[in-house]
Amino acid sequence: MRKSWVVTLSLILALASVLAACGSGKEGGSSAKNQVFSMNLTSEPPTLDPALAQDSVSFTVLTGLYEGLTRKDENGKVLPGIAESWDISDDQLTYTFHLRKDAKWSNGDPVTAHDFEYAWKRVLDPDLNPASPYAYQLYYIKNAENYNIKANNPNHISDPAQVGVKALDDYTLQVRLEHPTPYFLSITSFWTTFPVHSSAKDNEAWAAEAKTIVSNGPFKIATWKHGNEIELVPNENYYAKDEIKLSKVRFVMVANASTELQMFQTGQLNYAGFPTGEIPVEQIGKLKETNKDELRIKPIASTYYYNFNNTKSPFDNVNIRKAFALAVDRQQLVDKVTKGGQEPAYGFVPPSIMGAQKTYREEYPDRDFMSPSAEAAKAALAKGLQEKGLVKLPPVTLTINENTGHKQVAEALADMWRKTLGVEVKIETQEWKVFLKNRTSLNYDISRAGWSADYNDPMTFIDMMTSASGNNDIGFKNAEYDKLVKEAYATVDQKKRMELMHRAEKILIGDNMAILPLYYYTGVHLVKSNLKNIVMDYQGMVDYTRAYLE
């Protein structure tokens, strides 16, 4: 009894500390005078190094700190960023970017083409430790893949000068591609392609503390209280500083969804929910009535799915993977559990991604990949057990990160698996950074995952599951899959490209059930009525850089 009282008191004091750290309701968002934008990250960013970032928490902070050659609006249209203009050769293989001469780092140094060349070749460096998970995003560049992949690669290039990115002078960057890539300009706005200041060469831990981070975006980092709060302030050296109205950006780290909602309702946050926070599912119906002008639900190009560890028994067996996938009632999941207007997913690529003439999903329906049913699930499990020489499955653990919604989804699926397959699945919750590390190192049975489009093309989903991808966290290796992706890279015929990617997606899901698609996301979030020009883009990321309070 005493122990319970002490734990309860500790939780109350911890919550009070968090609320105090967040400031008063007036400062947090209800006062236009202060121009403070406040939102919840839920957890500590695993990294603020653009080369290593791979998650929405890190990306959200990096959005304010850095800017690439280009930017994108809410519809994914490419806008000039650090590059004020560019030329594309007739064969679409050479891009020449002309950098603006008034772009500066937060310490006053000029942002140059050399900073981009250094950053991109650092991403591709085969000896970078840890390796960049998004290095494959630069494989469109001439010789990039053969420079990045060192082990068991007879075509490895050891000289980075042979990689097709070169600073012709301080303000001209030339990029040569392997094949014409229609969406390459969009990639140059992606976080992995952000420039890195030369000071990083002398300090491997430069991105771990506020005092050593030199950035080139609208904001600079003022404080980083690890596990608690990050504050950004305007970068006085930003070329478009007159467009920046906020006086401060405050990120808190509160894991409890109900606490986040309370903080929004009391004015301590002026933004809550997706992509880094969470609106309690059970409150959505009520909020549609009480906060109808503040609640926003937006379909986005993102997929919520579970990873199967394809390298570990029993999920190294395709029929056992299929059994778990076929036993899930996705319609019941979105109707009874998530309740945010999500759409059941039977494939990997979401409905809003474009195909050759219509959307990709209109051209290639995902229901062609599977027909879930209890009978089919039981038959697949029986076949899988027989192939494995097992009478029953060994203990299975589903690993998720801290989030109430993720827990509710996990509990719903565990219940479906118990009822349909007679399988008991243990749910294990991990802190975000630990969770990502275990997922990347394949230290799990089944794990939660989600993927948002990096650009509006199916390839942003398809190529992450190639053997060489740093984001392939399932251990899936399929030579035919890799071959189809390479063929799709090499052709400019849109209809042929889509067909090749469809065949690859069929291998991934229809044939191998290497992942378990669950639903296509919606971005459920709350925005205070006096917060203007806050943008959630087509992929579900928030651009707060030009926001302001009335």
C-alpha cells in the first residue's frame, strides 16, 4: 500500500514538473504577443544529425533547424530553398543548382555548395558509423550505390570524387544521375539531403548537444534539455528571416496522450496530435463536437503496419506470416479501435500516391494481395507449423513504442490472434530510441512500424525493402524484388515503372507477406484557432516555420 502511494505521488510530482517546464498557458499559445509555438514530441529525438535521422520526431525538429536545396509546399510542390534556381540537362541526367548568396549558417558562415557535397558524401560514406539509414535515397546519383556499398561488392568505388555530386564553385552544385529521375527535385528537400556545417568534421558528437549544432534553417537550437524539452529561436542569419514570425518554438516530451490533450485544452500547447503526438482515441468523438473548429483529420500518404522478423523463427516461415496477416479484421480495427477515419490497408503503398494516369491504388488495388478470413488464417498456420515441424508456436512477442494508440491497436490484434489462431502474443512496450535500435538490429518477433511518403511516387515505399536499404528492418532479401526495383529506377516509361513496382509489391506482400499492412493513416490533430499558417503536408509532416499567432 505504501509503495503504491509513493509511486502515485511520484507520478503527480513528475507531471507537475513537466507542466511547469512547459510554462504557463498564456506563454504556451494563447498569447499572440509571445509568438510561441508549442507541440509535443512524445519522446527524445534519437538524433538531430540529418545523415542519421529516420523518424518523425527527429524530422519534426530538423524541419525548423535546416533547409535543403529545395522546399515543398503542403501539396508536395517543389519550391526554391537554398538553391534559388536550377538547370536540368536535356537528357535529364545532370542537375546544376545555383545557390543563393545570402544563405548563411547560424554562426554567420556562408552556406556553400561545398557544404552540400560534404553532407551528401558523408551520408554515402561506407565507413560512417552508424551508417546512414537513408543512404539509398541518394543512389539515384552517379556511382553513389557502388561507393556506399563496400562489403561483397565487386564494383565498389573507393574514391568519393567519382560520386556524381560536385561543388563547381562556392555557389554552384552539379549533380549527375544514373538514370532520369522525375522526382529528384523532391528528394533534394528531404531531411537526409540537408547540408552539414564543416565543424562536424572535427566533432563526431556535434549533433548531440545544442551548443555544437550549427544549422542553416529558419531557426537555431537554443536549449536541449534531454528527455524534457527543446527550444528553437529564430536564426537571425536566415536569408528569409522577415518571413519568420514566431519568437520561439517549444517542443515538450510527454508520453501520455491524455496529458497532451489536457495541455492543449489548458493552453500550454497550441498544437497536439499527429505526427509526433497523440489524440486519445476515446476522445475523438467528443472533440468533434466540443472542438470542431480545432480538430483536423487529414488523409495522408502514410501506412501503418507491423514488421515480421523474416530472419527469426517462427516468422521465417511465409505461411506463419500469412496466418497472422489473414487473421486480422482491418475494418473492425479502424471502426472500433483507431476511429480516426483510417482506411484498411492490404498493401504497402497508400491511396494518395500517384500512378501512371490515376492513383497507384486505383491502377493496382491492394485487395488483390490477400483475402483475410479465419478459415484461411487457420489453414495457413497449420501448414506453417507442419513445415516448421512444430506442434504449436513458441512464445511470440509484439514490440511497440510508448503510445496509447499503439497499445490499443496491439491489444486488438493480440485478441484477434488469440481468438482465431489460439495464439498468445505478449505485448512489450519500449522507449522510442530503444525501440528503434532493436527494430533496426532485428531484435524482435513482430514490431510496430509506419511509413510516410518522402515524395509522391510508389518508389518511396517500394525501394525501402530492397536488400541494400538502411530502412529494411525486416531482414527481407529477395533477388527478384531487387531486380524489379533496379529496372524501375532505369526506365522513364511511367506505365512500365508502375507495373514493375506492382510486381515488386506483390512479391513483398502477396507472395511473401514480409510485412503486415494494417491501415492507411489519417493525421488526427488539434490546432488552436489563433495559430495560423501551420501546414500539414501530403505526407503528414508539420511545417511550422512560417506559422504565427493572431
